[in-house]
Amino acid sequence: MPHICVIDDKELMRDSITQALKRGGFDVTSFANPVKALAVIRKSSFDLVLTDLKMPQMDGLSLLRALKEARCEMPVIVMTAYGSVDTAVEAMRLGAFDFVQKPFEADGLRLQIERALNHRRLRHENEALKTSLEDMSRGRRMVGRSKVMQHVHELMNQYASGEATVMITGESGTGKELAAAAIHANSERRERPMLCLNCAALSGNLLESELFGHEKGAFTGADKLRKGRFELAHEGTLLLDEISEMALPLQAKLLRVLQEGEFERVGSSATLRADVRIIATSNRDLQEWVRKDKFREDLFYRLNVLPLQLPPLRERQEDIPQLIDYFLDCIARRSGTDPLAVEPDAMEELCRYRWPGNIRELENACQRAAATTSGTVTVRDIGRWIVSAPSGSSGFGSLRHGRMLEDMERQLIQRTLKQYEGHRVKSAKALGMGVRTLGLKLKQWREAEAAKADRDQEALVGVS
């Protein structure tokens, strides 16, 4: 719920605006004194400031200057009476988003606020994308000179020049989002936004609203119109992360957008068009998902136009020294320190490790090393690098060659949970995965164990 700060020295006007905005679904804090309001704004997190222009303690222009000096970046809408429009224009020159002339209708004010909030959200998304692309241009790109990675880079360069849908597959932690960002950054759409939506993080109804948007009143809680990712990513790129987790009914609607380039907001019959390039990712075998009727075959072929399979780290172990040097160097630059050195014996052990969490686990291990090791990393230090390695072990204990990846992943997660005494948020952060993803894995294991117990019980009953 957006938090609005209302500043007006006239009690009747202030109370009227506050009540109107609360009815519109906003969280409102109001002030009669702009000096007190400024002190609170500097310490609090407001999404928008709505202020009168003429006030005795501090006028609106002075307030704008003070907010600018304090680097408060929320949009400001100035309220002004008839006859002071020139001053309102000056307020906009000082950074105000817009002004509203008194007297005004409550609905009109709410629309202006929603427009300012939407503008702020888009600006933040574009700034985040710009930062991401600038980081990549300074070297934050996929690292590796192995033969398999050379092939991956070649495909990414080829795919970037086209417009067809890209399907990136690979185990968790192999860098699928980074590959998607690199393709977008080198495409003709690089000046337009790239938005990302995690299909596993939202329920079906919420995911549909996030994709296509919704009209005001479309469902309980839809108190205003909301544009979806297809509209917001117009002429840009939309990354659909973990596409395999999308519900089947929604897959049909996505298929129509891919085929026709058309969609409707939830609660609307008006057809909208989308000029968006789709990049999808999955850590599952989608063809197996199709055979199990968990993923639409026609959607799979629509998505799999340009396939890109990212290799697990255990299949490109010759890249591990370069990756470790890269991560340690990045950490050192951020902290303003010298990068850690790794003894040859320790590097050899790290290259032998299977890395079930792939590059994400490796990066987390490097961050852990920077926090727990000083100077040079030795074989004895490695146990603190890798949660699953027994302290002081050089061979990484029970993680032997030939074990199934799922077993190694489960062992790593179990040991991490034990280290953090069952704290899921800390464990998920250490593992480099989302809390929801960790919860889903634990739930799957519990259900599998319960099913096995039921089968064992049935077998015992059959024997008796």
C-alpha cells in the first residue's frame, strides 16, 4: 500500500484530502507544520509527498529545496490556489512532479497520484536495468574459457541479433538470468527495459495480474488499474524465470500472446498489443514435463525457438580458478581491500569439488571466504568456504563421485539448515536461493518421505 505524506496548514482541507486518499486505498500521514513534516520525511519512507504551496512556517518552494538537498527522491505534487500558477511552474522546475489547482476533485487527485507512483516505479526499474547493463559492460558477464563455455558465448552472440524467443535451461545456479541479461544487453532492444518475473514466486491469479495487468475492481483488492509486465516491457524484453512452474490455464493465455501478440488485462475485454521479446528459463527438463502433462507441448515449441543449455559447473571445472579469481577480485574492489590468494593445493581441492549449487554456490563460498579468512586460503580453510565440507577435510567427505545431483543438493541443504539451526532465511541466503524455493524443496522431500512410508506400510500389511 503506497504511503502518502500530506502537508497542509488548513485543517479542513488537510482532513478532507486525507480521508479521500484513505478511501482510495492509500496509507496517509498528514502534517499541519511543514517543518515537522520535513523532519519525519528525512527519517521515514514515503512513496509520495502532497504539499500545499502557501504555508506560514515554510512555503512549498522551500520545502522542495530542502527535500532536494536531503536527496529525498519520492515524487512531490504541489497544491496551489488559483492565481499562483506561475509559482507552481517554478515548483516543477525545482523538481516537483506535478501540481494540482484548488479546488479539485478527489478522483482527479487520485489519478495524478497514481500516475506519479507509476512513473516512479518505472524509473526505478529502468535505473536498475541501467545499473545492471553498466555492470556488465565493466566486466560483470559470464566468465569461463572452457570449450563448452566458448560454445555458449557463440550462441548468445547469435541469439542477441535476432528477435525470436530464447529458452535458457540449466541447473539452479548456472547463471540463466545473467545469460538472459547479456542477450538483452547486446540486442537491438538494449535501450528499452528488460523486466523479470519469477513464475514460481506467485500464485496463478497474482501471476496473471503481474503479466497482463488488471482493471480497477477486477477482483478483491484491485483498487486501481495496474499495468502488467507485457505493457511495461513494451519494445523491450521480458524474462520469464522458472517458466515450468506456471499453471496450465495461464500457459494457454501466454501461448496466445506469443502467437498473436495480443492480450487483455484481468477484468477487461479490451485487446492490447505487446511488442515484447520473451526469454524464458527453467531448471527442469521441459520435454519430460510435457510428457507428464505438466507443461503444454505447443507452448514448449513456441518458447524453444532458440535453445540455450547452460552447463553445470562440474562439467567445466577448468573454469573454476578463473571464476574464483573473478569473484574474489569483485569482493575486494567493493570492500576496498586486496583480494584473497588461494594456495595451489587449496585450489586443486576446490576444482575437485562437485559444486552441486553451481556458480551461485561458488560465489557464496567466495563471499564466505572473504568474511572468515585473511591473507591466503589454505586447504585447512576450505571447510569454512563450503558448508557441506567437513571441517579440515580435503576430500569433501561424503560428496563422492557418482552420487545423484539431487542427493548432493539435499545433503547440502540439510547441512546448511543444521548450521543455521533451521533458520530458513539465513540458510536460503547462504545457499543462494529464494526462501520460497527452499520451502518448496523441503515440502517435496516431506511428501516423498510420507509417500514412501505409506508404501512401506502397505507392503507390511500385504505380508501379514
